[in-house]
Amino acid sequence: MSKKLKFDLTVEPAALLCPNPLEWFIKATLSNEDLAEFRQVPDVKESTKLGVLTFTDPIQEFACAFTATASDLDAITITPCKLSVMTQTCQDDLESSFIAQWMRSGSNMTDFAPANFMSHYYDVLAAKVKDGLSVIAWQGDTLSTVYPYSMCDGLEKKLLADAAVLDVTATTLTATNILAELAKVKAALPASISYKKTELRIWMGASAASLFQQAASVLPNASISEAYPLQYQGIKIIVSPGMSADTMVATIGMNLVYAYDLLGDVSEINTINMKLTTGDATIRTRTDFKFFVGFTNPEEIVYYS
């Protein structure tokens, strides 16, 4: 599956040539820490398999005769989405904006983009890509026609389609009910993993995490001057800004899969000065990467939706 994200620089009226402060600003960004908790599968370029081995009742009463018990070797298919980020900056756009005050004199210069602007440009672009990937990772749906959901299928769609996943019916989360709803999620965890507090994780959206801290702040020994730790009865809570509202996922981290070719591909942006090649007065930036999210052992995953 091949998808491409294409951008172009549009100069808004407020950015036209005029005196402007030397400082830049950037919108709040995220670091994809929710994906960092997944099982990492690198070097995935095309469709591949991830093996799953299980044993059934291996402990038997002693007998001289050998009694075979069942083992099952299975695999899930990882088919990464092939994505690209492409964007272009035109010399004329920069010259007609406040950026011109940092550009060198002369219309025929080959290196026309000011270094301090390009540094900020890369930061903003990388942040935009990370924000989009967080949404795709959870809410992606290739049947959608809306950016960025249409780029690749995400976990919410895949969890909903798997009958083996442990579903918990969601309600609208508030500071009043979120602790009770978290109790339902924890109660739904299977006995095989419910005691593995150090490995268990609960993923929830940013608004739900805020509600949790608000509700927990009134608990005994809680401090109103500091944020309540993001953990529920010893289980670490992971904030996932890309998740749908009123949605939670609970399981051990290794059951969720994040596959890619090289981890740094998303942030390694290649820059091409087209004036030195095709003669076009533009600078193009591009990065290509593979992206896949999925899961193993659905019977160990609680999906609150």
C-alpha cells in the first residue's frame, strides 16, 4: 500500500514583507511515547511474518508412556504502509514574505533559504508528521477519505474487528466516573496477565488522562499542588493524543506491535536545492518510511470503546 503526503508553502497575508521579530513560535507537539511502549519490529520493508508460539497443558501426571500435548506455531502478517512526506519552498514565496530580511542580496543566489528559517522549518515539519502519525496509529482507516486517517489502518479499527479482543462498553468519561471505568478495564484483564503490574500498560487519550488526574487529586494522600502520577493501582498510564475520545486499551506492552524499516526514517529529512539541478527556484524536502501498527494475543487485550 503506497501513500504520499504532499505539502506546499503558502504565504498568508500576515506573513507578507513587513518588519517582524526575530523569534519563531511552534505549536505544541508530541514525541510518540505511546508507540515507544509497543513491541518494536525494525527492518520491515515489505509484508513479513511475526511468529507466535503457544503450548496447551504441557504439565501432565507422570506415566512411563509419553503423552504428547499440543503446541501451536502461528504468525501474524505485517504489511507496512509505505508513506512519504514531500514539501516544497519557492524562492519567490520567501522573497515576498518577512523572511526576505534575512536573505542575501541578489536574485540569482543558489542558496536562497536563510539557515535560521530552515532550521525552524524542519522542526515544524517533523512535529506535524509526528502528530499525524499518532492519529494514524490509533484512528487510521484506509476506507476514510480524510487526512491523515486514510493513510493506514490503525489499532482502533483492527481491535474492533477482532472477536477475540476483550471488549468493555465505553461511556462518556468525566472526572466523576473515570475511576469507576478504569476499574472495569482492570477487572476485564485476564488472570494470565492481571498480576504483571510492571509489564501492564493502559493507553488513553490526553483528555482522559487529564480527567484521571483531576479525579485522583481528591484521593487521600494526593497533592493538589502537583499532578497525580499517571498510574492506576500500579499500572502505568500512557497518554496517547491520537486516540479517540472515551477510548482505552489495556494489555502488556509486548502485545502491541510497531513495525518500521529504520526508526529514524521519519525524522531524517532529505533536502534538494532544485536550482542546482533542474533550475527551478525551489527547495524540496522529502522523507520515505514504512509504518505498521498491530497486535498479538488478542485474548490478552482489553479494548474500552
